[in-house]
Amino acid sequence: MADLRKEIEKRRTFAIISHPDAGKTTLTEKFLLYGGAINLAGSVKGKATARHAVSDWMEIEKQRGISVTSSVLQFNYDGYCINILDTPGHQDFSEDTYRTLMAADSAVMVIDGSKGVEAQTRKLFKVCVMRHIPIFTFINKMDRDANDTFDLLDEIEKELGIATCPVNWPIGSGKNFKGVYDRNTKKVMTFSDTLKGTKEGVETEYEIDDPRLCEVIGDEKKDLLMEEIELLDGASAEFDMELVSKGELSPVFFGSALTNFGVETFLQHFLQMTTSPLPRNADIGQIDPFSEDFSAFVFKIQANMNKAHRDRIAFMRICSGKFTAGMEVTHIQGGRKMKLSQPQQMMAQERKIVEEAYAGDIIGVFDPGIFSIGDTISTSADKFAFEGIPTFAPEHFARVRQVDTMKRKQFVKGITQIAQEGAIQIFQEYNTGMEEIIVGVVGVLQFDVLKFRLENEYNVEIRLDNLPYEHIRWIENKEIDLDKLSGTSDMKKIKDLKGNPLLLFVNSWSVGMTLDRNEGLMLSEFGRN
Ligand code: GDP
């Protein structure tokens, strides 16, 4: 019992969100370096994920293989057991990327100091906000010319709608980057770019009033720093841990992941400011992570790459208690008892069979096709189900037609099964049946996956015709009469498989216009299951 508590208390489970190339991989590598999980940075993952031309399944598999192996990393640091969840970007950006955030307890947002807030960060950030999880900002690449610091903070506040509180403050950037000032300790840590791939280098610290500091950073920079600190102390939000916990205030750090500057300080502050796993909502109320009963939910399902085996891996986030290999659990939605087979976990680069795991950890288990996204597994005598995982808005739409109309049955079966796995979403015209199917995906790669899998697993050839829609909204208030809805000319009414009405738009401003024209209409970017 005491052991269980100790194990869970040292858990920290977070996701790193960023736009591709902001430095997520580099930062992760440096974290692992501090944890002693790898010896030299530069070995976390191949960049094969970044560039590709999808032509065959093998290619997709290879990429998916990479995202499986890098989807969760666990390492120990300073008495903590840390789980980092990867949120894949580029073309393999998919609904899974969003779902991963459902498994995290907090998020680290990496921003390129010369680029500011970018598209993918913005999208992932919205999910963090919906979940009210703490969000920590690391402004990276300060060794390159960065935007004005006040402007960067302003941009985060305006674009993302979260208050910021700089924990440290950069002195210059690019060639003139001299280090960071810690607002708490009132010390300056001077920058040296000799630390790169190692953790041995010593960062030098000076008290703010140490005369030697002027020698290192120069009088001009020192004067400017004093001015900025004064301005900052007067203007920025006060640090309030409660607001941080609710995801309303983001502590901001500056550094350079590549040169290994400011990374360890960031990690230490982050660990102190976050908590071990918190209770999760279920239909019987909150489930205490320290409960003796094991419980978990499925947040991601990965179809097997091997065509001969249509099995899959279900990724689960443990929410309470302890998991031991071979234990008997109840799959709530399936209504039966079972053993979780071949439980796996990632430790740095290697995949291994887990013997035990605790609340906060992620395990992947062999799935013969019984799990669905959001399912609950537990050993509790109370049969409860965790709150479902929302459906996230696809951004690309296409009309699907089967080439051979005789294969109607296989087509409907195949596309429905693939949709159940959560890789794609399918919709119908509002007034017709299954004869017209519209597919929505979060990342365009999923179109290729769909086409390939239907051909290879179901022997059905399809044609995809892209549709111009980019925005989808679920209608929150059920009493709205779709026939009477007054929309824009680019709007299309559709329904999902359960018959729920949705709206598609080409332009984002049409969403606002439609809201204006229909009093009381409530639209959402997330679909509740
Ligand atoms: P990801 O796509 O977010 O995972 O980004 P990566 O970690 O792969 O980094 C993208 C590129 O930026 C790589 O070439 C890195 O070497 C480089 N990079 C990452 N961090 C820094 C940094 O702090 N300073 C500089 N100058 N380059 C960086």
C-alpha cells in the first residue's frame, strides 16, 4: 500500500506539443540525457517520419512503426518516473495525435523563438484547454535570432488566450544571446554553447548585482535587462500555482535545446510545478489514482502492420492502482473478464514486456479486435466507465466511391471497421443513406491508409474525390431543426453514423456567420460520444 502510493506519487505523465521543427525531438533527447536513459543525444528517432511519398502500405507501416516506437517514452530523473507522450506531426498528424493528449496530465509547449505560435501548436493547444491541464511553455532556439520577448509573450496570450508568466528572462538572442535571468532566485545563468550533447558542462551563475556579470554580458545588455525586469515585474501576471494547475496561466521558460541551455532548469521547475496523476472522471464520480484497484482507458488503437494478422495494439493509460502482468481484468464495454496479453512499454528506445506498471503509466496490449477508443478496463468490483474521448474535428474531406459497385457489402463493412478503429470518420449526406459516403480525416495521410487498407484487407477499390470543406461543427443543441437552419452558401449539412447532424464549411468565417444568423445555435469543434 505504502509502495503503491510512493510509486504513483513519483509519476509525471505529459505530452510535448509543438509545430514540426520547433525542437520537440531535441528537447526530448536532452530530457532523456539527464535521466541517464541515453548516453548521447541524437538517437531518439529517425527523421524518416518527416519526409515521405506515400505509395504503398510498407511505407505507411514503416512510418507507423516509427510512431509506435516513439509514442511513449519512460525514464527516471531525480526520483521521478517520467512518461513523455509524443504527439506526431507532419503528415502523420492524425486524430491519434489529439487523443494522445487525453492520456496526458500536463503539456509542454515548445515554441521556436523566431517563429512564435504556429498552426500545429494552435490545434493541439485547443485540446489542452478543453481538458484544463497545466501547460508549460519552453521558448526554444534562443541561440538563433528570436522575436522580441515581450512580443512573443503577447502573441501567446492573444493567439492562444492563456496568460503567461515568465519564470526566466532571456538576455539577447542569436549571436548576442548571453543567458537567462531567473526571476525567482534573481540570478543570471550565462550561456555557453559548449554543452551541446552532454550534461557535463557547467553553467555559470551570477547574482544580478555581481559586478562580474557586466563583464560577461556587457553594460548595455545589463542596463537593458534591468529595464526589462522592471517592466516585467510591473506588467506580467503574478505567478499563481492554482491558475497554472487549471491551465489558465502558463509558466514560460527560455532556452536552447540544441546547445543544452536552460533544459535541466526547465525540467526541474516543471517537475516541481506539476503533480502526480490526479483523479479521473468516471460515470460513478472521480476515480482515485491511489486506489488499490487497477483501472485504465484505451486512448489509441494501432492496427497491425502485418496483413496476415488483423490484430492490433491498444494503448491504455493507467488511471489507478497497479498493473501486473497476467492479472485478470474486466473490460467494461465488452462486459467480460479477460487477461491483458503481451503488455508492452517503451523505455527510451527499446520496447519491452511490462511486469508491472502504475497509475500514470501507458501500456500497449495485444488487441484481437475487441477494444474501442475510450473503453475502460478495471479490476474494481464497481463497474464504472471513464468519461469518453471526444471526436476531434477532421480538416480534410473527400467523397468516397467504390469502383466496383457489386462490392457494396465489403465496402461498407471495411470502411465502417476502419472508422471504428478511429483512423477516419465517416459521414453521410444529410438527406440520403449510405450510398454517398463522406470521409473526414485530421491528417491527409489517413486518406492513403484508407485506400490501401480497403484494397488490401477488403479487396475493394475506391475513388476519393476531395471536397473543399475544412471546418466541421457538431450541433450541440438537439432541438435545432436542420431544415430551418439558415446557413451560408458554402455550408453543407451532413450526419454521422448515429444520425447526429453536423455542418461543413469551406471558410472559417462562415461558421461565425451561421451562428449569427441562427439565434441560440450552439456549435462545437468536439463531438461527444
Ligand atoms: P521537432 O520537429 O520539433 O522534433 O524538431 P527537432 O528537434 O527535430 O529540431 C528541428 C531542427 O532544429 C533540427 O535541425 C535541430 O537540430 C534544430 N534545433 C532544435 N533545437 C534547437 C536550438 O535550440 N537551437 C538551434 N539553433 N537549433 C535547434
